[in-house]
Amino acid sequence: MQTRLNITFPPKLFTDIRLEEAYSTHISYENGVLKQNKQKSDRGAMIRVFDGHRWYYNATTDLDGLQAAVDELAAMAIPNDQIAQHPVVGMIEVNREALYRYQDKDIRDVPRARKAALLQEHLPVLKAYPEIVNSTAIYLDHHTTKHIVSSLGTDVEYDYQDCTVAIRYDLKVDEKPYSGKEFITAQDFGRLTDGVAKFTGSIERDIDFRRKAVPVAPGTYTCILSPIVTGVFAHESFGHKSEADFMIGDETMKREWAIGTRVGADILSIVDSGLPEGAGYVPFDDEGCRAKKNFLIKNGILTGRLHSSSTAAALEEAPTGNARATTFEYEPIVRMTTTTIEAGDLTREELIASTPFGILVDDLKHGSGMTTFTIAPNRAYMIRDGQVAEPVEISVITGNVMETLHQIDGVSREVELVSSPLGGCGKMEQFPLRVGFGGPFIRANGIRVQ
């Protein structure tokens, strides 16, 4: 974007402006037939004015009229001689930096015909298996540039992008249905390689799973979660609990979630950060706060939570770089970026070998949770005598979040970060938000399996 702004900020008020330029491509085939091939570009700005009593907002696509929009909001506000001393304004960082990471590999420079040709290379994979009864092949990319300025002197710019080839398919194996998916995603179009091999392996693994899987015996098990399942568990069951706006006005929750409280096993550490490359990459949040590595849990102890400037002021804690909005049309609220469990000291093989009896949850359909978590596995396997054994059909695994965090007794040193190209995180009316998640393989006891 690199837009130069010449804005006169109104006196005795706090004002910030977030400009965004968003570009995307979406190409899809259903059962080998082209259904969509479109590109889209949007430019707009979110303007906020704060007088110490309330916020005033204006989302606009009229970038030539920003000064008039600022003045209109200022006219509704009440000038405040002490605005600079307000606790919320005091929490807002003043950063100045232009951080353009993707200019030399800008996805917008790749011709749409080349993107379509890449997707077409993957179509024969979906035609090669008679077990596939319905299929969708998708190419997606996004490129966004943000520029944030404020009356305090903030002036930050950055870009982010990603591109994805994904497949979804419905199988019928021995008259039994099954739905699968796979994707390959990168920040550079030139790195969208090996998709054919990866998709072939996934389809064959799913066909084999569906053919051999037997119903699980319901009960309480030791479970080993793969990195993608670990990531969803951390995001849904603990990440949302760490968003500080849930605590405002809730004195009971403040007491129960006091910093320094033991909330998990010694080997458990959970981090949220906008620094890792991927879907959760946010070097500056939508208030211009610089990304940090935020430990939510460190060695089992509650050490932090996620903040905007408003929640940081309310709880008298430091801002964390987690004020985010899905687009310029929305005000920033407290949201996750990339949420992961930190690596341990075991290998995947050592975790499995030291589990006499349990379940390996390899992939999932979806997950949710706050006090109680629920995960619907898509593939799972019994573990017998330290070996991965027969595949099993599982409806859900579930447990109490705080009990389960204490029941984690093994963490692998292999870590995988996952982007969410076909969806995202939802909160209030803002969906989908780009987030990353992942972590190591983890082993937890006392999981209820149905």
C-alpha cells in the first residue's frame, strides 16, 4: 500500500486510522467441472476516535475523504484535556516501521491462468479412485497490506499473504461413507509443490482407514493427539479462555484465573504469538501494537492472557498484540494469532512405545470447548503394547479442560504449525479470522471416548 497520509488529527482526542488493501483469488472445481474462477480486491479504512468516555467508529471505502470522516467523528466526541493520561490511551504502543515481507514474491504478480493450471494438475488425483463419489478441488490466495497511523505518532505498515491448494472428497468404501480433506499451503506460490503426492497419500490412507475401522469400545482412555489435534485443543479449550475480554466484569473468573495459579502439568507450556509465518502472522495488531511471544501457561503456571489496549488497561496488565479485526469494516477485539503448545523432549515413537494401551487421534473433523472440550476425530487408531494397531471409529473425545491440562504426561519434540486455509476462527460477528495453531504430539490421560 505504502500510502502517505496527510491527516490533521483533532486536538484533545485519541484517533487512529487503519487502512487495508485486500486481494484474493478463488478457483474451484466440483467433480472435475469448473465452478468458480474469480479475483477480488477491496480497499478501505477503519477510523476510531476516543474521548475517554466512548469510542466513535467509521468504516469507509472513501479514502479520499478520510479527513472529513475524522472530523465528523470528532464533532460527536467531547474534547478531553486529559486524554493522553487516560489508562487505555496509555496502553497503546507507538511504533513506526514499514515491514514488507512479500514484495519480491507477491502473489498478485502470478497470472490467474497459472494459478488455474496449478489446480488442474491435481484434478487427475480425484479421478483416479472409484471410491470417491464427490470431490472439490480449490485454489485460494490472499494478500493484505495494512497501514496504521494514530494521533500518538504510530505509523506502521506491513503485508502478509498465503496461497493454498486443497481438496475435499466423499468416499464410499464397502458401502460405508467417509469424508476427507487435505491441503498444502505456503506464503510463496513457488512453494506449492508436492501436492499430488500428498493428496494421493491422504486419499489412500482414508480409503484404508474406512475399510478397516471398527467401532471403538466407549470408555476412558489415554490419548495421544497429533499436532493438528493438539493445536485445535489448545486454541478451543484454552486460547479462548485467555482472551481477556471474557474476564472484564467477572470477579469470579478474575479470582479463578489469577496470574501465578497452577493450571496444568509441569511439562505444559502454551504460547500465542503473531511472529511465526503462516495464517497467524501479525507483526503488528490492528492498534499498531508489536507482536510478542506471549506465554499463556509456562511449566504449568498461568503466566499471561491476551489483550487489546482496553482490556490491558482494565486488568492493569501489558498489551500483547492481540487486538484484531477480520476486515477494515470491524473494530479490533481480543483475538488469538498463532496458538501452540511448546515442544517437549520425547519423539513421537517414544510417546507411542511408552503407552501400553490407548488411542492415537490422528486427524479431526472439528473441535470446541471452554470448560469442557469436545473433539470429533476423523481418523484414530488403537495403541496396544506400545504399537499403533487397528483403526477405530470414534464419535467424540471429551473432557474437563482444567483436569486434562493436569493429565498431560508426555510431549514430543517434533512440532508442526498449521494454517487454516479453508476456514478460520469466529468470535461475535467476526468470522473467519486467519489464525495458526499446532504444536507437538501430546499424551493425556483420562479422556472420555465415545
